[in-house]
Amino acid sequence: MANNEPKKQGELRTREQRMAEIAFQRVKERTGKDAGDYLSFANSFPSLVHSCGLVQAVAFADAKGKKNLIEDISKVLEKHPDELTVQARSKPLAAYMLLSREVLAAAGWVKRYAQALLKEEGRAENND
């Protein structure tokens, strides 16, 4: 459920609840042969944003072919992946800092669900 409208009157959800729901759905779809790689990058992406900045982290993900994580983070933020990339490069400082915080929040949800849902698959791949 990616829309912001409550289903029924009185059924309000927080931004964090919406982000958690979308992140869960996106990560659940990532099971399969690349689950271990996805888990590994999902674990390291928030640190990458902290140490290098959002623009460099997104550029690194793009250069290394990790677009699936950027797509998932974008969907959690209810943005198009290209929109996130352009905004990261072009926003003024205050808006860039806000976007960085939003990306970190979304990446945190993706990371948590990747750890929970993909952990066993990553172990199975390493044992093969």
C-alpha cells in the first residue's frame, strides 16, 4: 500500500508506518539468487551515506550496479529512482540535508527488513 490516504476514517498511519510497510513489500520481493548481495549492500548503505554523503553514496550504488537498493529506497520515499538521484545532486543545502535524513530513514527500514527476511538466504548462498 503505497498511497498516503487512510483506508477508512479513523485509520491514520504515521510516516514511519507507511515507510515500514513499503520497505517490507520491496524487500520481500528481493528473495532469490542475489539476496546475499542485496543484504550486504543494504547493511552498508546507511554508513556510506554518513561517511561520504548522499550524492556520492547514490553514485557509488549506480557505478556498482546496485540500482535495486536505490529503487527500493526511492519507492519507500514514494519517489521515482531518477527523481531521487537528480534531487540529491541539485537541491540546495537545507533541502539536501533533509533529503539525506529521509533517505537514511528509508534505508534503515530496508536494512532492518533485509536483515530479517534475507539473512537465511545470504547464509545459504555463502555455503554453496
